[in-house]
Amino acid sequence: QVQLVESGGGLVQAGGSLRLSCAASGRTVSSYAMAWFRQAPGKEREFVAAISRSGGSTYYLDSVKGRCGMSRDNAKNTVNLQMNSLAPEDTAVYYCAASSKITTWSSWASLYDYWGQGTQVTVSS
């Protein structure tokens, strides 16, 4: 079983950047397909980005394509989400998730077994 802890959230002005990290313990992140989801107030949880177990494939929500990059750092046992050109609509709690059920990527939250507690991202206009 893996435990996930997100960090790197905060308050940033529109157009700014943040780098979110998800630190894993208990198991190595290389054992899982990983993803980031987000949930804004009053809205359902939304897929943001995913990376395959090998790290060779990534997939992004259309609205973040070209602005975000997800990566693995197996040496540090983390996955990261670099977010650029942030906009107020990116404001949400961002969650890291791990799946033992798939080796590729998926935007389906139901396929992810393990979740972090989330980190708040607030983008001011």
C-alpha cells in the first residue's frame, strides 16, 4: 500500500506558475500509474493529467494541454505537475492518485486506488 502526500500549492497571480509534487511512501511510484485530479468549490472532481507506469505516456485535460507537464522522479519517489500560465479557473484543490489496476494512463477516477489529501491552488486575477 502506498501513501501519497501532495505539496507545492499556494496563491499565485494569473499568468504565474506552480510546481506540485506528490511524495510516495510505502511503495515506489514506479509500481503505479499516477494522475492528478482537481476539485473546485461546488464542482465535481476533475481529471487533470496522468502518466503511465513506465513514464513513457502522458495524457492531459484539454484545457491544460500546453500549460502543464507531468513527470516522474523515481529517484525521489515523487511525481510532479508543472503548471504554467495559470488562470483563475485553475483554482482548486489538487489531488494526487495512484492506480495498481492499470499500466497506462486513465482519466477515470474509479481506477485509482490511492489518493493524497490534496493541496490548495488559488489563482488570483
